Amino acid sequence: MTLDSHQHFWKYELPKHDWIDDEMAAIRRNFMPADLQPILAANGVDGCIAVQADQTLAETDFLLDIAAKHDFVKGVVGWIDLRADDLAEQLERYAGQPLLKGFRHVVQGEPDPLFLLQPNFLRGIDLIGQKGYTYDILIFPHQLVSALELVKQFPEYKFVIDHLAKPYAKAGYFTGWAAAMAAIAEFPNVCCKLSGLITEADYHNWTTDELLPYLRHALEVFGPDRCMFGSDWPVCRVAGDYAQVKGLIETLLQDSSPADQKAVFGENCARFYDI
């Protein structure tokens, strides 16, 4: 089974989606299952993981409703306030929801560089980990230091780095990001999504050769058993189409064994999210 580990759905509205700036005007509209399903079919992808874009419980419910009605949506990474005093009670509303696989917070937007290490956030990570949920780490490279401390505290829980921690590919910075990624990859409970890279480069002028060093480094330090393909559709549309995104990872893996290719294009995602 070929799986896309990272994509989004939304009904476009303001101010909810005001993060979609003028440069991203191509995605200022609704993106729903009817839009994605034929694209997956055309690219030989059997299913996907729907990931939160809005930080509300309504977003989690919205994605779960979609997953319940569309078999190709194999799981949901939702949002819940991990810092809430009543987190345990909030989680009870999702008991018996097998399609809810984990949670994510848009940490990249938090001004506190140590947001991930706030005591109430750590308490929340511990609680969802105890309940078997995964956690998607959405950060910028400068936040990898706190992410490293986070995963060190919870070696028994499952974490995945979204979008290679968004390296500064447009500026060409590599060394510091590469060192931090190698450090966090030392923890075997951490995986990496090979996703979201074309939108970290120049939207209109990126090249495969420019981006392959970042992908190769992630593949090298995490290994083919802890990397997973993700499209970041429809966000990817501001810089390329689905086939280009998938083709970038196919190029990365062109000299890899068939077993490693199957792992990155589906098996690792299925194992991580318990599909």
C-alpha cells in the first residue's frame, strides 16, 4: 500500500486561514476529498493521513468526519490543547475513535523558542503518549534544540518531524540544520516526513538538484526505515503539483532497494500510524 503521510483538507475562510498570504493565493479556496482522491489515484497512491491546519477541536472533528466517510483517508492527526488542565477529560470524547492517530500543534508559530519544553505542554505529551497517540513535530530549524530535549524525555513515545523541520532551503543554509537533524535522529522513536520541501525553496525556481542534499541527509541519518513520503497537499500547489512532489522522492530513492522504496512510500507510515 502506497501512502501519503501528510496532507490537509479545509473549507477556506477568514480569519481562520489568514496564514495563506498573497504569495500562496493559489490555495485560497476549498480543498476537500473530491479534489484529492483523483490526484492520489493518478499518482498510484492508495491512501493518506489528514493533518490538522487549524488549532481547534472543531478541526479535529472535521477531519474525523471526513475520514469516516472516505476510506482512502486512513487516519487523522488532529489538534487538542495539550496544555489544558482538563486534557484528560477532553481526550475522553475521542475514546473509541480508531481513525484518530495523533496530534499536532503549530509550534513553528510560537514565539517562545522553548515552547515544547513548557511544563504543561510536557504534561500533555506524556498523557497522549500514555494513550498511544503519536505526536507530529512542526518546527523551524532553530526549534530543533528544544525538540531534541523533548524527545529525550519520552523515549517510549512516537514522534515524527514534519517537513524535515523546514530547512532554510531558499537561502541555501544547510550545516546547522544538518547537525541538529543528525542529533535528533539518534533517538530511534523519532521518524521524519520527507515532505513540504518545495515550499521552503523558491516557489517558482526550485530545482531537484537544489533540494536533494536535504533529502539525502534526512534519509541518511534517519535511515529508510524511519522516513516517510508526504505531499503536503494542497500547500505544495504554491510551488508545484503532486506528481512533482512525489517525483522528487522517487528521484531520491532511485538507487535504493525495492524494500527501502516500499518502506518510505507506505510501510513506515502504516507502522507509525498503526494503519
